[in-house]
Amino acid sequence: MDEPFIFEAHDSYVLNLQFTKDDKTLISSGMDNVVKLWSVPEWSLVRTFVGHDNSVNSFDLTPDEAVLVTGSTDNTVKFWSFPDGELLQTLQDRKKTVSAVTISDDGDWVAAGSYGGRAMVWTLSGEPVVGIKASQKNLSSVAFSPNGKILASSGLGNDINLWSLPSGDHAGTLTGHQVAVGSLNFIDQGRLLVSLGYEQAIKLWDTASWELVKTIPLETSDARSLSFSP
């Protein structure tokens, strides 16, 4: 196995990473307020997206990889043309840190989770769909089901909440984690929801019944996010 390649990417902590579908570009964001694109495998800087006034905590790319959506501690969600980096629009729901953003599988909707426990859903053109008071505590993750009918949210509370879309009605609560839930992912064509708890455990939930299927213990308490191959 080749040795890992380590390079200086940001002027402060790196908060998020994602490869494009062709694996030729790595996208990174950090506490230095910018998003950067890196060519693979040269690891040379291709472009820097400048526009946020504080940490870029989360980002997601539309399925056609034409638009990048970012969420920041400056309380805004920004839409960028990808890969050229032109700022298309800036949205703000409340004056709270945006901690998580995600895009639906069909590319039609964007969801953002924020401090204060609010989740907001917009169309890709920026029209509001629904605002949800998802928790009394800060949100750390939001995830669309593949069919776009459910938004899952989690955060500093130990519960996972489910919301029907586009109404925003509460559709259920998943309990089982002991502390904060930091990451949510729908996998296996939406048959499973995977959650990462800070109590050193990954949990798998059957989305047909919303029953807990399996708990996978971790050897570290430092894990904060999960990623899956297609």
C-alpha cells in the first residue's frame, strides 16, 4: 500500500472533504473561511472559493456536480457554480451558525441545519420549502432519504428526528444513542439509516420499520463523521 500523502491545505483546521465522482478533484473546506479545489493525483490547488466571513462547516455537491452549496459560521448558506466558483446566491434563515448542509438525491432540494435546532429546506433556486424546529439543541447533521420524502436530523441531543416533506410534520423519533449524534447517512438505496454517536457507536436503522438493526462499537471516541462508497 502506498504511503499517505499529507499536504498543507488550509490556514486552520480542515472541516470537510469530498471527492468529485471522477475522483479527479478533492474539495476541502476549513476554519479559514474558504473552499478549495485540488487536482488529483498532483494535489495542486486549482481554485479557491472566497465569500464566507467565517468557518465553512459543511458543503455538498449537486448530483450533476454543477452547484456547490456551503454552510458557514457566518450564518449563511451560499450557492456556487462548480467548478468555476462563481457565487450564485446567498441565503440566510436565522442569525445562527449553519452547521450542516445536504442536497436531495434528485438535486431539487437543499437542507441546512443550524445552531438553535432549526432545519430549513429550500429549492435549488433558493425558494423556501419549509422551516422546521427540529430540536432545542444545536443540529450537527441533516440527511434526505433517497426518495426525498423524509429529512432526518440529529445534533447535541441523543435522539434522531424524522420529518415528512414537504410538510415538515414530525414523522418519528429514533432513540438509542447515549450522547450526541454527529452524522447521518442513508445507504443501501435508502433501506438503512446509519448514525454515528459520540458514545463510540454506529447504529443501523431499518427504514421500513425504523427499528434498530445493529450497533457497531468503535474503538475511538474521536470519530465525528461517516462516508460511504457508492
